[in-house]
Amino acid sequence: MMHQHACADVREQLEAFHDGELSIHQRLAVQNHLEDCVSCSLAASELSNLSSVLRDFSSEAVDADAAVVSRLSRHVLERVRVEEQFSIRAKMSDWFQDMHLVWAGLGASVATLVCIIGSASVLHATSQERPNSMARTLAVLASPGSNDNPLRLSYSMVVPSAVTTAAIEMSEENAHYTLSAVVSREGRVQGVEMINQPNRPGMNAMLNDAYRMQFSPAMDRGDAVAVSMVWLLANTTVKGRPLDMMEVVREALRLHNSPEPLRALPVPEDAAAPTPQAAPLMKPDTPETSSLTALADGP
């Protein structure tokens, strides 16, 4: 039987025809073809049956999903409620329900903090070494030669020598000052004091100059030690006349440039004293005698 549309084209459009996606003209053409073609109508009926089966299954699945969702929602709500009960906010609210416990806890915390601060301050105070404590005194006495316990100069030590060449300025003439000072292990001057000297103008400047002096440290058995020493400062002015000064300078240059005189060799103690010998008698040489001698020795 001849049809207006081919069966293959109609079967390709069956799904769109079943879903209502065709236009009116295409829908009428497919419907007329299904009325005339048995095979295409059977394919359309199978598609309808499949659609009804899927709708029934989906309705059952929706009912089952609704039950599952209801049970899941109940579990979720219970879990949320339990989590809210055990949350930090809930615990904090429980703590502050009874303010007596809150004030007791705050008081205990403040008392603990005060005790910790007091203990730390006591430990800090005991760990610091005070200059007038017994431990400090014993430590200083146990380390002789340190800056706090200087030694006295002895013949076995290397005396500290000045490194800086700057002199100490003294405003007075023909003045003598005695200072006591300590030369540390690093060669610095510290603890400068005047010994039995009245307070005079310019003394502070002189002490400042003394503090600025730098020494090489004293050495005792190869180690640098701090020593206490007495420092004598003298300012002497020598005045003279110009001629006398020139004579003094010439005499000093002559003594400096002249060679040292030879000294007699030492005589051994066991050497015998030399016996004096008589000098030979010699005839005086006169001009007459010399001429006679020359004639006698002539040719």
C-alpha cells in the first residue's frame, strides 16, 4: 500500500509526535499515516506503553523519596539540636546561668594571676646580683686581678705604659698632684681620686684628662690584670738667661757628640805588682857632637 510519507521518516518523528513537539501540519501528516500504516501504529502504541510505565515507576519513586526525605529531615534536625546543645555558645550560656559560680571563677583566676606575678618578681629580684651583697663580695674576692679587685704592682708584673701621647693640662706652675687610679684589663683608667689635695680650680679638667688616658694593661704571668697605681703629676718651669741657655745647649751637644773616654782595664787581684826599672842614661845630643859624628862616618 502506497503512503504519502515514508515509514522511516514517520518513525523518526514518533518521539517528537508523542511529546507534542511537532507543528500542526506535521502532526496531522503523522496521524494520517498512523491510521493507514499498521506497523507504524504498533510502534506508536509501544512508545505510549513505555511512557505510561515510566510515569508509573516515577510516581512510585517519588513516594519512596518523600519517605526517605522525611526520615532524613528528622535525623538532620535531631543532629542539629544535639550539636547546638553541645556547642561552645550553649556551654557559655550554661556557665553564666549561675552568676555565683562566675564570680568565684573570676576571683580564683585573678588570685592565681597575682600569685604568678608576685613569684616572678621575687625570682627576678633574687637573680640580680647587688654590689653590696655577700655573694657579690665573695665573687670579687675569688677573682683577683679583675676590674673590681685590682692587684698591687709587683716586680713580677709588666708595668702598664701609656699608649696615648697627649699630656694632662695643668693650669698652675710648679704644682704637684698625686692621683690614685686603677688601670683595668682593657687599659682604661677608672676610679681616679686625688690624694690629700685641696680643691683647686682646673682640677676637674685635669681629672677628665686623666680618665681619657689609655694604657697598655699590666701583665702578670702572661695574663692581663687590673692594677691599682699611684700617679704623680708635676708641672715644673725652668727659666734661664739666653746666654746661659746657649752655653748649656752647647755643652749638652758637646757631651752628646764627644766619644766616651777609654777606661783602664781592670787588674786581676792575684797579679804581682810590677818592679820599677831604672831608665837608661842618655847623653844629650848637642850640635857639635852631631857634626863630629857625621865627619867620622863620612866617605
